[in-house]
Amino acid sequence: MKTIEERVDDLEGIYTDLPQLLNARFDEVNSRLNLLDRQTAVLLRDLRDTRGGVTRQLIAQDGEIATIKGDVATIKGDMIGIKCLVEQILARLPKK
């Protein structure tokens, strides 16, 4: 193989080597781009899976919150009823 100095002296050799060098570079760049494309696809799939998981969690939590709100409303109603009963009982007790 010729040294770079010999190749510069032999301009025809540079012209001959240039397509091979460019093809080798393009193949390397193409391989790297393909790898990046695959990695990006994996990341996008993971993001979609994560978003779906978070959405399912939020839906479940919304259901739990609705249940808790219903329970709190029931407890409030029970407390109002108990308060009324206590007032009725106190009203029946003899006053001093």
C-alpha cells in the first residue's frame, strides 16, 4: 500500500481510491444511523408503554377517588343524622 505522500504524487491513485473510501464512510454512517433508528424505535415504544401505564394508573386512581368521595359523603350524612339524634335525645332529657 502506498503512503499518503506517494498517493498525492499519484493523483490518479487518489481518484481511484476515493470512491472506495467514500463508500466505506457511507457504509459506516449508514450503519450508525440504522443503529440510532432502532434505538429510537425502542425508546418510542418504551415511552408509549409508560404513557399507557400511567394512563391506566390515573384511571384506577380516579375510580378510587370517586369511591372515597362517595364514602365521605355517606359519612357526612351519617354524622348529620347522629347529630340530629343527639339533639333529640338532649331535648328529651330533663333540664336542670
